[in-house]
Amino acid sequence: GFFWFLGSIFLFSRVSKMRVWASLWIFGCLLNLATITHDLVMVFLRHRNKPLFRAISLKLSWMANLFFIIGCIQILKEFTTLTYCEMAAASNVLTFGATTYFIHAIFHTLSLFLDGITFT
């Protein structure tokens, strides 16, 4: 989260350094993927009956971070020769990651209140 916040500073119009923003965003996503992967492994190793909504929310969060990395890589790939279509594709992937994170938030909230629903 910290690197996402730090990267957002570089999106202001006076600073506007897209490469720095995308690089910090990718680094933050990689850190998120490491912690989410650890949480996923712990959910499956510690619990005989796995909490359903917690597992779904962690998987969605993992996918959202992966979409963010893909979108930022598209921006970094050919930043100097980025066409309108390539920028639109990158923003679509980033938007899909944000939508996935929103759905993750719904399942995370369900996991907090409906902890008794499990699967084996």
C-alpha cells in the first residue's frame, strides 16, 4: 500500500512521471502478491475446513494485483512510443484490476461476518 501511495504522487500534473509511477506500482503489487500468497498458503495449511469467503477474497486480491502488474508493464513496455490503442488497453487492464479489487472487498466483508461458512 505504501508504494502505491508513493507512486500516486508521481501522477500529479506538476510531477507527472509515468515510468516512476508504474515502477512503484509494480513493486507494491509484488509485495502484495508475496503477502497474499503467504495468507493463501496459511488458509489451506492451518484449517481443515477452509473459510470459503476468505479463500475467495484472497484469490481475487491476488488476481487484481496480477492485473495491475500487467497494466503497468503495458505502460512501461513502450512508453515513448505509446499509441492511443496501447494506452487504452493498459487502462482497461488497470480498470479490470480495480473492479476485481472491489469484488474482493465484498468477499472480504462477507468473510468477516460469515466466518462459519467453510469448504473442505
